[in-house]
Amino acid sequence: MPTPTVQQLIPILQTAVGPVILVSGVGLLLLTMTNRLGRVIDRGRSLAHEHRTNPSADQERILNQLAILNRRAALIRRAITLASLSVLLAAILVIVIFLTALFHWEIAILMMTLFIACMVCLIGSLVAFIQDLNVSLDAYQYDIKDVMEKDRSSDFNRRSRSSRG
């Protein structure tokens, strides 16, 4: 097995750059997802503490929020797992690219399978991430619903009084 020359290695490196860029991009996505998971966990711990220590708090609201946070944590965990799997498959693909060039293997089907699996995992991760965003917005709207309703009713009462006066 002869060692490849620099001229032979350059096209191999150029081919491997695509999956390496993918690893970098998904790494940033993973950073965002892990930050979101941390916030969900912190908020859940805070609500659980409030539930245990403050019996006068709105227990139903707290339990509903904890259920939403639990669902969000599961979605983010799925997104992180699939994104991590995508990075793992991309890294394996880089190694396979080098091995196929070094040993002159013709295993295009393996390379295609790794790339497609990598993309499927990335798509699944993004779908779970989008679902988390939607659940997060639903939780936010649930959280502010009573405030908005009070504001609307007080605004209506102000308008009613000013129109009578």
C-alpha cells in the first residue's frame, strides 16, 4: 500500500471538507439545543421547588407547566440525540472517504448510505427542534393568558367608564 502523494491527497481533502463543514454547523445547532435543554431543566426545577414549598401557589398551573416542560425536554433530548448521531455519521463518512482513497475501495453504496443517514438524522433533529419551539410558544401563551385576560377586561372597563362619563 503506497502512501498517497500530496497531489493525490488534495482532492481527497476537498471531498472530505463537506462532511467536516456539516459537523461544524450541526455542532452550533447542538450548542443551541443544549442551552435550551438547560433552560427547560432550570425552569422545571424552579417550578418543582415552588410546588413543594409554596402550597398557596396555583398548583394546577405549576403542574401544567411541569407537564409542558417535560414534553419539551423529551423533544429537545430527541433533537440532541439525532443531531449527535448526524455528527457521528458525518465523522464516519470522513474516515470512509479517506479509507476508500487510501485502499482504492469501491464502496460508494456505503458512502451514500452514511450521507443519507446523516441527513435523515439531521432532518429528524430539526423537526423535533421545531416541535419544541411550538410547544415553547404554547407554554408561553398559557403562562400569559390570565394576565392578558385581566388586561383586556380592565381595558374594557376603562373604556366603558370613559364612554359613560
